[in-house]
Amino acid sequence: MKRLLPFALGLALAAPAWAQDTEISLLAGSTTSADLDRKALQVGELKVGGGFTWGLVATHFFTPRIGAELSWAHQDTALEMKAGTASEAFPLFEMELRQLHASVVYRFSNGRVQPFLTAGLGAAFLGADDMGGETRLAWALGGGVKWYPWQRAGFRAQARFNPTRLADGDSDYCDPFGFCQDSLRQFELTAGVAIRF
């Protein structure tokens, strides 16, 4: 029992430091629209519309600089088309785009202001009413900054490039979502609160 006491005491003293390296962030912002290739001459423009995006990020740092993140993002959007010489695009149908990424994160500082870079791989889930859904390979590259004016609470802002692999570029047929190309390329800007545990 006496041999376990120093180990238990060391673990108890180290626990607050380990806990400070775990963060949960709630983010909201906007994702850009993404143009799609067209197979019909009458279609002037086809795109997945941009719009409001929200998500959650859980981060744990294994060293003062390197950690792992799990992120979830949700965007309500629509497949939009501009016919011929029309001035405005109209929605063909509404859809949801959700992304789940596992990422490596590198932070340049462990102080109050923490610039960081992320790179990850995951899945994009596309769905629309009465059309089922599709799951596609997705990846992300991004960066941003976290600012902790308080010990356990702060703010996070980030920008990410979020391509989704469609793998339909060689097909003469567009799937129900209208994809006729290899990838869907979107850019995401989000900000929100970050809590350290």
C-alpha cells in the first residue's frame, strides 16, 4: 500500500495538467457554395449553395504542440441551378451536408493566444428528402487561432478547405445529387467558444 501512495499522489497532481489539454469547441459560421460540372447545355450554372454552418470540435493534446481532433459540421443547403441566361439561380431541392473528420492538430503556442494548423480525413454525408443519402470520402486542411482570456474558457476562429471526393468525373450520368465531377470543393469560416477541461 505504501508503494502505491506516491504513484496515486503523482497521478492526482498530474490530472489537472492533463485535463487542461482537452478542449471542446462549439462553432458557427458559413460555408461557400461549390460549382458543379454540367452535362446539359441548357444549364447555365449548377452548384451546391453556401450558407450557415455549425459544428463541434473535441481536441486533446498529447504533447504541448501536437494533438488530435474529432470534428462534426452540419450545413443546410440546396442544389441550385441557373437555366440559360437567367440572372438568378433557383433551388432544385434542399439538402443537408454533414462532415465528420479525424484530424491532427499542431499549435504554435501553449499560451493565451494559440495559432494552430489542422489536417484531417473523414466522411461527408449528403442527404435530401425522398432521395436517400450518400456517404463520400472527405478531407480538410485548415488553421486558425484560439484565445484564452480565462483559464478554462476562450474563443476559437478557424478557416478550413473541405473537399469531398465524389469520384463521378468519368461518368456520363450525374447521380441524383447532380455530381458529374471528381470532387466538391468548399471553404468554411467558423468561430465560437472553446472550453478546457
